Amino acid sequence: MIRGMRRVRAGGTDIAVHVQGEGPALLFVHGFPFDHALWRHQLKTFPGWRRIAPDLRGVGSSGVPTEGYSMARYADDLVDVLDALDVAAAVVCGLSMGGYVLFELLRRHLPRVRAAILCDTRAEADTEEGRRGRDEMIALARSGGAGAVADRMLPTLLAADTRAERPEVEGQVREMIERTPVVGLVGALQAMRDRVDSTPLLADLRLPVLVLAGASDGITTPESGLALAEKIKGARFATVAGAGHLPPLEQPFVTTRLIADFLKTVF
Ligand code: MLT
């Protein structure tokens, strides 16, 4: 298949997967509360790579089970996706919550990951305050729906440069959030709240790693991205100027170039 959407049966539900191009596999894992469209620009680039961007369970065109959301479940779903596409191992690029899922892949299914790109993410679990924030957001999603979650999150997601120079990006992000079912939002928030600390994994990682951070990301700051890279032997670190929490959408050209440069150095 060169281009299209497939449905893969995984853990009792259907996962929608967008696949484009031929070559070694490059798997893109979106963050919260987004879907595969976070990678809309990257899906169209990277000639010579098979680009794979699923909608995690509960979002986009994937099935929306009422319960059972966890980082382990999301990671196991991705393995079912790789199996269905006959991919033994992929370069995996995860943004924010997608990074939490990538850590779970590294913990549970290490041989399936050829290299890791950790974008605007962190290895630590939530703090007590963070967990309380998840419960508040769950309550907000249940009472006000996805629109209320969008209103709450949008002011923190994008860089000032993005709002000024690429105003269409805010609309794209709002659209992604607003089409997410409340059950999927709540499931992801519970999964993030309950995730374990992945810091103990870092010192023993022996695979190529790139850590990327939006230079104006106030959610996972560039300083925390650098600290993450410093804990992984041989990891590269780069910032994306003019981007907040969502570099692939805010600065697609630069983000794609940084990923492509990394791929060239490791393959
Ligand atoms: C994300 O973009 O996936 C979220 O900001 C992650 C989080 O809330 O921890």
C-alpha cells in the first residue's frame, strides 16, 4: 500500500492507521488530545520511508472502548499495528503523550523500536498536583465536553509566533480536540494520570535517540527536554525555534528537517 487508511483489530477494538509511502517504517504517535492529523505534514514528506500514523484508541477514526485505557494498552495496540503491517521494527516518534507511549514500547517491546524520537515529552510520572489536575480535566471533559477542554488547553499549546504568523494552526488544533469523544479524552487523562515513572529506563537505553523541543514550549520546556537527553547515552537534542508544544504543526519544515537529519545519521 502506498497511501491510505487501514483498520487494525487490536485489544478488542479497531485502530485506524494512516499509511503513506514505501520503505523502512517510521511510526508517528500523537499526543493528547490530538489524533494522527498532528503529523499531517510529516505524513506527506520523508520519501523512502513508510510513514505510519495511527489514531490511538478513543480518538479520531479508531474505536472508542468505554474503559481499559493505559499506556501499556496503547503500546500493545501499536505492536498489533506493526504486526498487521508486517513491520518487525520501526523508528518511533512520539510527541508528549505519544512519548509516554513510546517509553512503554521501550519497556515492553524494545526489539520493535529501531530508534526513538522524543518530542516535547518527559519521562517522569505525574506529580500529586499533576494527578489532581488530571482529575479536574476529567471533570471538565465530562461536564463541558471536548469544547471546554479545547478552551482550557489552547492558550498553552502554541507559541506566540504561531498565533501571529500561522493563525490557521489554532483552528487545526481546535478541530482535532473537538472531534475527540469525551470517553477517549477521559481514558487518555486516566492513562496519563496513572502512568509510571520512565526515568529508570533511560540510563540503559542503547539505541539512537533524538530529543526535540519547541523553543517556546511552556508545557514540556526545552530545559526539561535537554535534561531528558542528558540522561540517555548518545542522545541528540535540538530545539525548534518559533514552536510551542506542537512543533510538527507549528514549524513543520524545520521539524521535518531535524528528524530527516537524525535519520540520515543513524541509517
Ligand atoms: C500532550 O500533549 O500529550 C499532553 O500535553 C501531555 C500531558 O498532558 O502530560
